[in-house]
Amino acid sequence: MHILFVADPLDQFKIYKDTTFSMMREAQRRGHRIAACLPQDMQWVSGGLVTATVQQITLTGDVTEWYRVDTTEPMALKDFDAVLMRKDPPFDAEYIYATHLLEQAEREGARVVNSPRALRDHPEKLAIMEFPQFVTPTLVTRSAQAVKDFHAVHKDIILKPLDGMGGMGIFRVKADALNLGSIIETLNKDGAETIMVQRFVPDVVEGDKRILIIDGVPAPFVLARIPQGTEVRGNLAAGGLGVAQPLTPRNREIAETIGKALAPRGLLLIGLDVIGDAVTEINVTSPTCFQEITEQTGFDVPAMFIDALEAHLARAPRA
């Protein structure tokens, strides 16, 4: 099998924790060929196909010079057995344009994971709206007054931008409403941008749990990202401590319900964020935490994913 990874620059990978690297390593271990490109390397010309200038690479096993470029060449995306969209957020206009190119490649016969249309249809914070039974009280709005009214009811709230990642731009406002007006102005820019507001979930002290759902099936372990010091954010990028834990029965029920609904839409890999029993985000762009869970528990998440990818491709013959 020949797999193309559409990702961030390889030289920026932190391979000791990078999930895309762990996918590449497992794929190569099985004898699959791997290639990589950036989203900006893709293009389409009328009368032709979606192509990309790709690097055919070999993983070396070395810590520093971890990959070797064998060749660099233009290729049609349909000529790969699978194209994995692993570009990190932000989910901005350029990301959306990339999904349109990938969707055109699908029409030409490419097999893309996760589905480009599904990526567009499930923005990571707003996707929770489909599952209100699992969500803490939540408001999505541009209205400053609506945010103030929500705070008046719930007293302790979290405010976040819709396009953030890694915990960036998240604020907590307690009952005293200290700086609430300023925070609203900062996030929604005088009503120009929509924000999300949620009732604070105290269970965050036990960790913001990342549940991995692969082809509709939750992995048996989660990574609880525990806030450190005075931080309210558990995100690893914000200094949270990642502790692998067994999946609880209630979290399994939540993950299976969401996985059953979303996997048939072309979302082979989902990263569900849960605090206590409240779903806070449904990550579909480039979910992470494979290596942390594998290293702490011995459960091979990359192998589970490549198993699912191989089975998915076997079920979905080329158009």
C-alpha cells in the first residue's frame, strides 16, 4: 500500500509524541510505502487531476535525522492507495480550500481519510451541538449580552474561540465576573466573531480526557490531560500532565454513541474530549495522543488505527 500524508512540515515534527509520525512508523513496519506533502503542495488544473509535489520518504529509526527523502516528484492523489489528511488546525479558509481540493481528488478516485466533506461538516467545537445529551450547558453566540446573561445563570463559565487549538484563547470567569466584559471584547471582537461559552465543569481537576474513536470503536484507554498549578486548561500544549487511564463504562457509552453516528460519514479517526461525563469537543482534523497512550499502557494505538485503515480501504473500492 502507498500512503500519502498531507501534513505540516516534517522538520517541525516532535517525533517523541507526534501521532502522525506514529502512523507513518506503523505503516512502514507493515511494508507500506509512505509519502508526504504540505496542503500548499496540492493543485488542480482544468482538464487534469489534483496533483501534489510529494516526498517519497523512508523512516530511518534515528532520533534526529528521522526520515530520508528518496525522491521528490509530482503525483496525482488518485494514484495513492490512501491519502491521510493530517494538517493541524487552525481550521481557517486555507484549510477549507484544501478540503475542496481533496474532495475533487475523491471524485477522481482518491481515497481520503478523514473524509474532506466530513471535515468541513464537523468543526471541532460546533460538532457537539448534534449530541446535546452529552454536553454541559453551552452557548454559541456573537452577542455580548447573551454571554452576560449566561454567566448570570451559571456563575462559573469557560469562554473560548471557535478556531482555537491546544487550549489557546480559553478563559474562565467565576461568579465575581471579573474582566468578563474585557474577555468578551477580546474574543468576539465587538460582535464580529462567534464564540462558545460553557458552564465550568469542576471535574477538569481529574483531567480533560481524550478518547480516541477509530472506525466507530473507542480505544480501551484514554489520556487524561490534567491541569497543573493554577492553570484551568489541561491541554498538553498548555502544560497539562497526560496520564493514561482505562476507559470508564460511561465514557465508553458516550464514545460508542458518537462513533456509531459519525464513523459512517467518513470520520475514521475521532478525538473526543470529555470532562467528567461532559463532551466538550469532537476533534476530527488531526487527533493526537497515540504515543502517550501506547507508551503508558502498552496498548498499540497506531496498530489499531492502521488495522482500521486497511479494513476501511478493503471495504471501499476505488470509484
